[in-house]
Amino acid sequence: MAAATLARRLGRSGVLPLCCRLPAWDRATRPPPSPLQPPGLPLAPCRSFSNNKIQVELDESSGVAMMKFKSPPVNSLSLEFLTEFSISLEKLENNKACRGVIITSALPKIFSSGLDITEMCGKSLEHYTEFWRAVQEMWLRLYGSNMVTVAAVNGSSPAGGCLVALSCDYRIMAENPKFSIGLNEAQLGIVAPFWFKDTFVNVVGHRIAERSLQLGSLHPAPEALKLGLVDELVPEEKLMEKAAAVMAQWLALPDHARQLTKTMMRKAVLDRLVAHREDDIKNFISFVSKESIQKSLRMYMEMLKKRKS
């Protein structure tokens, strides 16, 4: 039921779910690229589309899209957000003019707060299934994308927000010690799934990932740079300029060589989830349905309410 619902959501926008199409990492490479826009210049949008949660602008002359999260207050990854995210990525992937996407937030001080806790608390088993399938779908599309993906992290990025950044090819973070990033699920009594862990290990190495995951650490921006969790820190006002310059550098290479190399590096991790997708959903449902976990999530939500008041 849940799979059919997600398929209908994607189908209404002309996008096939992963179960009904060849994944990005197995598809043919793109045709020759269009000319690049000089690095450092602002992106001039030639085509844009906006949903409730995400805004996308594509400059077809440079082949670069800008994707901005715009779901206040904290860009939490709700079912609606995740569905829009997958649809937006697929639209760009299918547009031959698009070679790369810069992902950032339209909200100040926050990139994404991660998975929406309300989607995991007090809901039906069918809802948990649909939600987790949407989380998987988002990661499979982003981590397996043929496009160059640059995360311009302009605020804090815990848990699922960190996963989004980790799934990109390059991460630039605003140089602000108040901003933090990390997979902090353990702090909530939640275990990060194996594919969260695999993505993290591929970026920072086994020992750093093991320690960080067990402690549920959130790393301030300077520490994140030291650990290799992000690739660069730049002043907030220069973040987008730097992201455009990095994108131009990556797009200067032939697409086919870069894409095949990316596939070689990431395919085993992607294939592992594809092969065990249904088991992963069952494990999530079994875990999140436990009364102890539900109690922990309710306590966390109450804490958030008190903070707001």
C-alpha cells in the first residue's frame, strides 16, 4: 500500500519511482555539456519550479541548478518534503541541460534539522512504511545522481540533514562556530541505519564514524572541517560564490569520466540498500513501533514544545 502511494505521488509529477526505472548510476551518461558560466558569478535562472517545500532554479546556459529548502521553521524532512525532494532531483536528472545542482537552504541558520519526528510518532504501520520508503528514495536518488552535487551548508545540519550533505559530492559550510553537523541519532535513542553509516564511513573513515555515531556527536563547523565531514569553510556571505566556483571546477571535467568514477566509488553502497530495501523498512517499523522508542520520541517532542514556548 505504501509503495503504491509513493508511486502515485511521484507519478502525478511524471516521475517514476526507483522500482520502476533504471537507477541513475546505471543509466547512460549525458550528451556533451553546454558552455559553463564563469565561476563566481551569480546564477541567472532560466527555468524554475517551486513546490511547497523546495525551490529550484536552473540556468540552462551553465547547466547548474540551485535547489533551496524552504520549509520553515527548520526544513525538517517530512513525507511531503521528501517526496518533493525526489521529484525535484528526478526532474533535474532527466533534463539534459542540467549537469550539476547546488543544494542549500532559504532559511537562516538552518540547513535541515533532519527527519521529521512527527512522522515517526503515533502513526500507523502503513504510514511508517510510506515514510521510510520516501527516505530511502531520497537517498538513492541523491547519492546515485549522475549530476555534480554540491552542498552549501548555510546553517546547522543534524541527523537526516547531515545525511543530505554527506550524500553530495562536495560540502562547503558557513564559517560559523554556532553551526553544527553530524549524525546524532543516538542522542534520541535511535540507531542510524546501515546506509547512513556506510555514507558516513565513506566520507570520514571508519574510526571517526564509529566514535561519532556511538556518541551521537554534533560537530561545530571548525571541528567538522578537521574531521573531513565538510570539505571547506567559508564566510557566510561568500558561501554561494564559493559553491559556484567549486561547481565550475567539477564541471570542467568530461561528464562521462566523472560519472563512471562516481559509480565505481558508490555503486556497492547503493546496491546494498537496493538489495535489502524491504528488510530495511521492516527493521525500521519494528524499531520505531517499540513503546520505549515511542516514549523517547514523545519526550523529545515535548522538550521541543517547551523550547518554543
